[in-house]
Amino acid sequence: MSRLSSDGVLTVTAPKVLPMPSSGERIVPIQQTGPVKKIMSNE
């Protein structure tokens, strides 16, 4: 998230980085933002 003040100061905030599990696996959360866009076919 970012915020720009009236005097031009940009403040950026982000979640803390979690330590990686010992297995080296990284879990990435997936968030759907809307319906799937239809692709038109020329067949």
C-alpha cells in the first residue's frame, strides 16, 4: 500500500517477510480478482 501526502512525501508499506521454511518451499497466496475473461476464437 502506498500513500502520498499533500507535501509530496510517498509512504510505502508492505507486510513483513516471513522466514522461508527449511524445506526451501515458498507458499504464495493466490487471490482471484474477478471472472475469467472470455477469449474469442476465429474458428
